[in-house]
Amino acid sequence: MSPASSRQQHAHQDKWFGSEGCCSLCNTPNATLQHILSGCEIALSQGCYRWRHNRVLRKLAEVLEGCRQRSKESPPAENHNHINFVTESWGKDVRPGKIPKPFSPDQEWDMRVDLDRQLHVPVEITTTSFRPDIVVGLTKAKSVLLIELKIPAEEGIEAAYERKKAKYSELAAECQEAGWKATIYPVEVGCRGYEGLSTTRLLRDVGVTGGNLKKATKELAEEA
């Protein structure tokens, strides 16, 4: 069963049986919508949730790339920016007082996106076992954005944010010790399509505003 068909079957099950039917994959009795969309161990082992996560992650990367393209309206004389999608082997929330706009024309940046759980933080920043979903390194500013995406049940968005922030505080400290300013961005898009405030925060910080912001949040929600 493909992740898509599994997800569809789970969704239909909730419609047919509400909270009184068994989960069609793991046979959990009285399966709730929260269980079906984010709590089924069989769906997890089959990659259904990873498939959904990567759909949202790819869309988020596309939004960031679109922001970069718009910033090139007044490009510098020399631009070394590039995006690298990784599909094969490849204590505090640190927020500096003023975060440089990563996609402004005067920034040299490197964005790496983990679509197959193979991403590593560039060794020129630090050597670590942590693997955020997206790493944006700003060479001139020696600043790095550590972006970690989570697709939780809407009821768990706040808790998911706190867990990810705590998890990556150690990596942020490692980056700081190596001379890089680090900003942690836990990003949550609920599995029923509600985007957390953290999503808007990230997009605004990188320069997505107005109609582009509304469009981006809508597209991310649709992917979830």
C-alpha cells in the first residue's frame, strides 16, 4: 500500500467510523483522527508520515527558493548562491538581535534540504551528528539558520515546538563555539493543515511578506 493510499484509507475510516472503528492498519480500537493522522505505528513504519513530511519540506524549500529569486531583482555583480537538495548520501533558542536577510542580494548563501535523512551540517560550520531538515549558511555574515519541520496533530503543535527547540539548542551552541551565529527555527504545520505561528515567523524573517506570505502558508497547509 502506498503512503498516499494508506493516508486516504485512514481518512475514509475516520469518516465512516468516527472514533468507534478500529484502525485499518494496526487494529487499534476506537481509533481517533489524531491516531490515524499522526499516531499509527504501522503507518509510521510504512513511511506514510515521512512521505507527507517530505511533501511539506519540499514545498517549504520551494518557497524559500522563490524568496531568493525575488531578491535577485537587484543582484550583486557576483552571486554564488545555490540550493542543494539532498536525496542521497550527502540550552537556548539562539536569535541574534538582528538576523541578516538570507536571500538579500548582498548575501552569499548555501541552502541544503534533507529529503532522504542524509543531510549533514557543512563541516565548515561544525561537525555534528544533528541533521536538521534545512540548513541555510550565510557565508559573509557567518550566520546559520537551522530549520526543523514537524507535522504534528494540531493539539500538539506547541509541545512539538518546545521539543525541537530544546533538541537543537545543543547544535546552536556548537555553531556558536565555531564562530557562527545560529538561529533555530522549529517549524510546525499541523497534519490537518493548520500552520503554527512558527511557520509565519520563519517566512517573515527570510523576507516572505504580503500576498506571498498568504500564498505560501496556504500551499504548505495543502501539502500536509
